[in-house]
Amino acid sequence: GGEGASAEPMVRALQGLTGTVAGNDYRPREVLAVHSYVAELDVGMVLKVDMEQVMAPAVEAAVLLVLISILAVVVLMTVLAVVTRLIWRRVEEGWQQTQKKVEEEKEQFGVLVRSMYPGSVAERLMAGETQIVYDVPFCTVFFSDIHQFTSTSNTMTSAELVQFIGYAFGVMDIVADYMHVHKVKTIGDAYLGVLGLPGQPRVNSCLNMLSFASYCAQIFGHRFAHPNKGDILSHIA
């Protein structure tokens, strides 16, 4: 069988055929045989090449291709990992900055709410409640304005007027904080405060409010004057 297979290319060549035959030779090793008949010489010619030699370039090319593919995958994965890490870092930094900004805005909102509402009401608002109802059986309200404010303000520049009101109300805010009076609001030259609300200290609200008014009157006496406008006792109603 082996000898017949190895002689087949020569047989075909002597038959005047030209072509290729793959098979085992006498060794036996797989070879690729090219056969042809030369009519001028009346001879048949056979050229045999080991299949390993024929396939070697293809194998080398395949191995090289595999190695290049593996290297490309490694490089791609490395680049992807680096890019992903950079993107994730930026996302994390952006998230942290957003959280910081949210916390800052929340804190600013909390300061604003606490400055506008009593402590217990402010905390419930900050907690998300929208309908807050309290029974207030007894409380004391303080209201004041600056006497002849319109005519007085006409003698001041805008900057002096703002400084004048800021000075007067700033002093009253300090006294209100000391006496636990909740400042509801200031409108123009008017100051509105209240005592006896839920969350405020349990004190005699009427007596404490009288003390608050008395302290303000004493502070705005002749011993204490506005730095630029002098005595302001006569301007407080």
C-alpha cells in the first residue's frame, strides 16, 4: 500500500498527466508530489516536498497571528482598564463634588429655615413635613417700628439707611437670642418677635417679652449710639 501510494505520481506522469498528489512516501512521511510528463524527452518527472515544509510558513504565520492577537488583547485590556479607571475617578470626583454641593446647599437651606421658623417647626420642615399644626394656648408678640422713619430716612443716603437699620436690628437680634425671643421677620423698619411657641423654653413669655423690650430701650439709650448717626433712642417707638 505504501509503495503503491509513493509510485502513484510517477505512474500518472508516465500516463501523460500533470498535477499534484498528497500522500505518504516510503519513509513513510506525508509529502506533496508534483508530477508532469515531458513529451520531448519521453520521461515522467516527479518532485516531492515534505508536507511539513509546505505547511511551515502557514504554521509560522498562524502562530505569529495568534501571538499578535494575544498581544493586542493584552494591550487593549490594559488601555481599557486605564481608561475605565480614569473615567471612574472622574465620575467619583464629580459625585463627591455634587454631594458636597448638595450638603452645602442643604446647610444653607437649613440656616435659612431656622432663621425664619422656630426650632421645632424648622426641624419638621427639614424632615420633609408639609403640613405642620401646633396648638399655642398662650404666647406673647412683640412689634416695633422706628418713629418717623420716613422723614428720618429722607436725610440719609441709601448706604447710611441700610447701615442704620442693620445696626438697630442687629442689636435687637442679639438681645432676642439672649432672651429666647423668636424673630418672625423684619419688614422695612418693623421688627416682629414672639415668645411662647412650641420648642421655646418654658418661661413666662409675657414677663420675658417685657424684659426684652426693656433691654432694647436701655441699649438704645444715650449711653449707646449709632457710630455715624449718634443717639437713636428717639427714633425707636
